[in-house]
Amino acid sequence: MALFAGFELKEFNAATLTALYQNFGTALINPCYYAVLSNESNVGVYISIDGTTDTFRLSPGQILVLNSYTRHNTLTEAAYVFKNLTQLRIKQVTAAGVGAIIVNILTTR
């Protein structure tokens, strides 16, 4: 089995951001070890993995790379960046804006 066998792309329009967390697409189909979060908008955003906690804050133009495989060098569940069926959520820092927030995910299946 290949390390990265699948790919999921999620995109969120910054014009629809609100002060409350909204689902960022659908839940992840498979677990992943590698993800790139890219804020290609003109506003800051929070990304949450539980819908309550501000897990990541991305400023306009910021890119965040999450690569746990390099750290663990293994294919165990403990190494996942996001587990199977994780629902990413997003909200604005101060206001809605222009552009998109994109998450690229390489999955294990």
C-alpha cells in the first residue's frame, strides 16, 4: 500500500465566514498524515477540529503545513494529523472577506 493513496481538497469562500464555527466541507473520509492549510483570503480565520477550540489561526496569506509522518516515520494511528471522520470547522477572526481558505489533505487510503 502506498503511503499517500488519496487526496482530499476542501475550499471555503471567505465571504461566507461568520463569528460562529461552520463545517469546512464534509468530514474527512480517511485519516491523514499530511495537510496543507492555506489562507488565500484577505482576513484571518480560525480552524477547529472540535468546533469549540481555536486549534489554528491563519493570518491572510499564511500557509500551515502539518506533516506528522516525518516526525513519527510510521503508519500508526498515533501519527495521524487528522483521524478518520474528523470534521474541520472554520470561523472569522474579525470579519468576512474576499478570497478562499483551502485545505489539501493526503490520505492513507
